[in-house]
Amino acid sequence: MDSLADELATQLQAIDSEVSGFVGSGWTGLSSGAFAESFWKWHAGAKDVHTGLAEMASLLGIAAGAYESQDSHSGAALSTQMRIGG
């Protein structure tokens, strides 16, 4: 999940550079304004997706650690029960 969020951030930066280059190159008129408005709305949505992916990656890491810890505790408890004949 982390790598997906990182890849999205990298691609967004590349798209920003490319779009800024041709939007800022003197392109004017209704089509320029309409494109820029739509692009920045899309861009805001893509940043929201990136934020969500990064948060999910963090939460999945926390959950994985909790599951691993619980599994270790359960395994130790089962081993103890097996040794004492439970």
C-alpha cells in the first residue's frame, strides 16, 4: 500500500509539471480556463486518493503488528497448555 501511495505521488508530480508547462505557456481562452478548472478539480481528487492510500497503509501496518502480537501470545499460551497437559 505504501508503494502504491508513493507511486501515485510521483505520478502526480510528473503530471503537475507537464500540465503547468503547457497551461503556463500562453494558452488562453475558454478552452484553457475550462481545462485548468477541470484539471485542478481532478488533481484535488487524486490528492485525496493519495492521502487515503497513505492512511490505509499506516493503519494496515498497525493492524498487522497487532495481529502478529496476538498470534505470538496465543501460540505461547497454547504451548504452555500443551506442556502442562491442558
